[in-house]
Amino acid sequence: MMTDTDILDKIEASLDTMRPYLKDDGGNIEIVDITDEGVLRLRLLGSCSSCPQSFMTMKAGIETAVKQAVPEIKSVIAVNLSIQ
């Protein structure tokens, strides 16, 4: 069984594959927490927090990458986006 540290490491590795694209646009992303139900809560930083494409970035990019790398994660949400 994977430990919480193993899961966080796999999530960070997955996010690291997306970070160069976010940073190119003046943004970044950080983990807020993981719920007992397997919901990963993230915070978009910099220009990503107000970008009109943030919802698509979350669903089509970040959520897909994280769920493929870490099957324990059931969904991914950004705590600072008004639309999920």
C-alpha cells in the first residue's frame, strides 16, 4: 500500500510535467490538500489564477495527468477557481 508521502511524491512528479507550461505563462500550481475521498485540492498561482483558460487547463491537462499517474486521486479541483 502506498503511503501518503508516496502519493504526494507521485502527484508532485505529475505536476512537475505541467509546471514548465504554467511558468511560461507566468503561473504555477501548488497542492493544498487531499481529502479522504481522493479529491486533490490545488491552488493556481500567478497569472494562472485569473486566466480564462484555467478551467480547461485544470480538467484537460492537470487532472488528466494526475489521475493517470496516481489512480488513488478521484478528482482534482482548484480552490481558487470559481467554476469547477
